[in-house]
Amino acid sequence: MVAGSRLGAAAIVVFIGVLDYFQKERYSLQKSVSMGLLTFLLTHSVYVPVTVLGYIALPYFRGPFYSVSSGWTLRSQPLSFFHPLTVAITTRIGPLLSFLLAVGILFGSLRLFDRLLTSVDTATLRDRFFRHLRNTWVSFGIGLLVTGVTTSVAFSLGVIVPLYNRGYVKRDELIPYVLGANLGTLFDTLVVAILLESAVGVAVVLVLLVTATLVTLIALVVHDSYSRLIAVFHDRLLTDRRLFVGFVLSLLLGPLVLLFVP
């Protein structure tokens, strides 16, 4: 289930891309969700083998991780400052209006972000702020750090969508960043398991975290070959409309089919 949550998390990146398309229709829908498709490809290429390896390794490591993690506690809750406000809003206006309010805030934020970006020269912004992403390990570290600190892969990847769509950051620079973000989000999953005081949950997340770290590091070591392979599939999805539609449908129908598997 934890691995499945990682496989589906890229949907928020696709959703933000769709919102970006509606507020600035100067490129196709496929282009606007390009970052989301890239995130799906990267996540599946890592977490499908991680799920298999983690499932095999769990019986061997659950005992040691269970004994190590039992008794772990976390005194402070990340982002607890916002909890009273969000509870008050959702209680007052209900879940449906809360969802619409969240989408409206997200849409408005994208418009403000776009206005800010149009006032800055692309080359200047790249040289001053994004040149460090050209280094594979630095880009990976930034993705890992931003996601770990914010405990939100939706933020660390969502904020990149308008930057990527407008050419401020390049695909090759983002591949290690996304790998780092996907790894960093497991830390907030670990935090949740600790908050729930679930030693079994902590052990499961630790097994997944260790396995995902190993597979991610292998992908980074062979980064050039790995990114070329990802780029081939990504380009095909963006240029072949039938393949694009089929891929999107598989993302929607695949989980629904699995729900009915006994």
C-alpha cells in the first residue's frame, strides 16, 4: 500500500499541469502535463522493482527493524501550525467547498507565479537560481531536501511544473531532482508511522526506504544511460497521441482493476 501511494502520487503533478494549461493555453495539453508524465515514468521505473524487492526482503528485515523502531516517538508534528486553521475551514464549509477552495487557491497561485516569471529574463533566472541543477548529485540532493523539509512531494514537484513548462528548467536537470523528491517523501511517511506509534508500520516503511535508496542510487550511478532511456519513452508519449491516451487510461483503469483482484 505504501509503494502504491508512491506510484499514484504523480497524479497531483499532472493535475497541476492541467490547471497550468487552462490558465495559459499557449501550449498543448500534452505539453502542459509533460512534467507529470515524466514523474510517472521515473516513479514507476524505480518503485515497481522496489515493491518487488521490498516484498521479498520484508520477512527477513521486519524483525530487526521492528525491534529497532519500537518505542520511537516524535514530539513535534510538521506543519502543525496550519492544523487548527485547516480544521476550522473544512468543518465550517464542508469537504466539497473545501476542495473547490483549495483548487481555487492553487489556480490563483499559478497565475501569480506566472506573472512573476514573465517579469524575469529566462537566461538570468536559469543562471542565478537553477544552474546548480545541472549537477546530477546536487539536483538529487535539492529534491531530497526540499521534499524532506516540507514533507510534501506535491509542493516540491508541483512548484516545478510552471518552471518546466516555460523552459526555465530542463528535463535532464529534473530527472535526479524527481528521484530525490520521490525518496524524500518516504521520510514524511516514516513520520506518520512514528506519530501513529506503529512499530510494524515503521518497520515496513524502513524496508521500503532502504530498498528505494539502493535502487535510486543505482539509477544515479548509471544516470546517463538511465535518463536517455526515460527520454525515449517520454518523447514517444508526447508525440504519439494514441500512446499518450493509452498511457493515461492505463493510469486510471489499472488501479480500478487491481481493486477487484481477489
